Amino acid sequence: MLRCDKIEKNQRAVFGMIYDGNKKDTTDFISDRCLQVNSCGFQHMPVDCTVIREKGRYDYHILFIDSGELEVKRGDKTQILRRGNIVVYEPGEKHCYTSKNGVSSLWLHFGGTAAREFLKTFGLEGGIYTSNFSISVFETFSNLIRQFNQTELKKFAIGTLLTLLAHISDTVNNIHMAESSEAVSEILTYINMHYNKKLTIDELSKKSGYSKSRFSHLFSDIMHTTPLAYQKNIRLTNACELLSGTGISIGEVARSCGFNDQLYFCRVFKNKYGISPSEYRGKIKAQKI
């Protein structure tokens, strides 16, 4: 269990109790093994206490919140973590977090020459993950702690560590996919409402809240097409409705659907449906007779 040491009175008055995590830590080292658990355990902070590691650690540090609140500061941002939330610190990254309301957590320090590659494999990186409480993560984390601290079971710790990372990955990615799906859904609505306007990836990505590359990747993953290809498909679908339900000219149909060049409209229409717009209109009229 982490114990907070008392320091200067003026610091205690402002921050409460402060613990310097870089002092007297014999578990913080660089391992030449492929993957290694350096230390892990359960932690309960009955009083407010701030942990600071100015230099971070040589290894990775994962905190899983079981109860209470943990105020985490990363860079110039501060965030409150609650039950189920996870923070992953990368080697060399400054640690600064404060326990609130009797926080309980599970913690893990691990490293090795392949540690970074394993995290990439599981789609994890340093940062805060506000996922919901996962019983799979909790149980696997607890099992890892039990194995690591029992000599006869310690040999199983590396396998359980990989299982833990897999469960964290599943939990985190499910949350991110839900958030991503919601963002893409909002963009789909926007495209449907403005299908005949000139839209750009810059504009759509800004509205989604993601970078251009991330937005394009998420959209393609969910819709299996690009945003502009989706817009073109909506334009052609609406063109079919105008061709079959109105008598307006081919040029007017093209312009109404956002195609300023009639020849280009006819070309993309034929590429998709195998016939020209005029042939499509004639075919629909013949079917109605």
C-alpha cells in the first residue's frame, strides 16, 4: 500500500500530503527481458494524497480505479478518474495524481524490450481512458497481483499480463468505437442534409472533432467507403429520384444534385448504374406503362 510522507508545511497546506514517487523505489528499473512485471498491487488512499514522479519511471505504469476519485494532471490538463477508468503512463512521463474520497485502485509497473511493441499490438498508448468498469479487467488484474506476489505462481504473471492488456484493449476500444460511431453518425446526417453542396475532408473532420487522417480512417472503418464517395452515392441516389419522378432536364437534375458539370454527371451515373441518365429515365417510363 502506498504511504504518503509528510513534507514542508507550506506544501501540505496547499496540496495536502505529497509523496515523491522517485524516492526509495527499488522496483523502477530497465529490464533486458522481453517482458517483465516489476511490481503490482492494490492501493487504498483513505486521505487526500498527491503522488508526484517528476522524472516518471523507467517502465510502464497502469492505474485502474476501483472506487473513489483520482485527480490526474497530464501536461496542462487535469481530469477526474472514477470507477473503471484507467491511466497508462509511458516510460519517462511525469506522474502527478491526487487521491480523493478514499480512492482504491489496482496498480502495475512493467517493462521489457518488447513492452512497447506489445502495447502497440493491443492498440494501447499512454493516456487516460474513461471506460466503464470492466469485471474482466478487474478480475484479471487481481489475479496478476496474486500471482506476482506468490512465489509458486509468479511464473504465470507474464501470461496474465498479456491477458490483462487484451481485456483493457477490448474495453477501451469498445468505448472508442461507440464514441467514433456517434461522431460518424452526426457527419452522415450532415452530408445527407448538404449532399448537393461542396464538402471537403477538412470541413467534415473539424465537425467530427478528429484530425483529417483519424476521421477518414474511422469513417472508412464504419462505412466501408470514403466520406466524399458516400456523398457522391447520395447525389446519384437523389438523381435517380428526380429522373423517375420529375420531368426536369438532365442538366437541371445534375445541378440540383451538386454536379456542376453535366458531362461528368453522366459519366459517373453510367459508371454506377451501367446506363446513362436519359436511358434510365426511359427505362423507368417504360416500366410505368
